[in-house]
Amino acid sequence: MKKDNAKTTTKDKKKSGFKTLLLSVLLSSPGPLVLGIGLTVGRSSTQISDFTRRSAELLAIISSFVVYCITNKDASFDPQRKKKIEAGSNTFVGIIMCISGLSMIILTFISGNVNKGNVGPAFVIALFGAITNSLFWRKYSKLYGELGNAILGAQARLYGAKSIVDICITLTLFVVATFPGSELSYYFDMIGSVLVSIYMIRSGIKTIIDSRMLARD
């Protein structure tokens, strides 16, 4: 009876992991679209960086969701094959994040001090993201503690970093919107974009290293 209850509990937690990942995909999907539309009226380098970052992160979340579904559909799934699939997915995500970070740094320094336009849509997305990502970070951390699943652990680290970056972007875009065209907003915008770029590169490198260690275990 206890074994049956334990199996049921584990199965329910795996379903919770599936639902959380699915919700992550659904909530993350509109971000790049709204920011892409917002780029037609705003040209903040931080806004462009945030659009690139969210697009890359959406790929990371979708990849994690697909891998989680594949590796948890059957309790008898080969553990070594599971590690290889997870490692391959994480390496792919890490490479995308590094490329995105490098491209954002280049874009930041060639954009110049031009009129940034309306950054309102990007500000709303960043503010909503800071709140939502903090909630997801807590949820993934709890699930990882209960199941010890590598995919959920990676998502917990990702959403913890996403929360911090979104707070940084929210503050930056607030300054840009409050003091449009000023020298203060220019430097805040540039610093915010560089910080996002550094985060992307650092996270990408860490993801690649972690995936190689996972494959070797």
C-alpha cells in the first residue's frame, strides 16, 4: 500500500512538472511577439536585447518541455539515453544563448544615442515578467527538491536568473521612458543592455558545462 501511494505521489508530481513546463511555454510565447511589435515604435537597445533574450529563452523552455515529455513518458526509459537527450538539448540551448548574448553586445555599441521611441510595451512585458518569473522560480525549485529531475533543476536556475534580469530591465526602461532623449537614459539603456548580454553569455556557458557534466555521469 505504501509503495502504491509513493508511486501515485511521484506520478502526480511528474504531472505537476509537465503542467508547469507547459504553462511556462504558454506564458513565455507572447513575450517575443509583443516585444517584436513594440520594436516598431521603440528603438531602445535594452528593448532589442530583451526581445532577443526572450526569444532565445522561449526556445530553451520549449526544448526543456519536449525533452521532459520524452524522458518521463515511460518509467522504464533508459537512464543513459535520458542523460544523453537532456545533455544534447541543454548544449543546444547554451549555444543559442551565447550567440544571442554576443549579438546583443555588438548591437548595443553600434546603435548610438538615437531617439528610443515608445518603450511602453517593453516596460509592461518586463514588469509582468519579473512578477511571473519569480513565481515560476519558486515552483520549479520546489519541484526539483521533490523529484530531483535535471530538467526542472535547470528551469529553476533559469527562472531565478530571469527574475533578476527582468527587474534590471524594468528599472532601465522606466528611466528611458521617464527621461526620453536624456544622457541619463542613454547610459542606463546601454548598461541595461550590456547586463542582459553578460547574463545570456554566462548562462549559456554554464548550461554547456553542466550538460557535458551530465553526459559524463
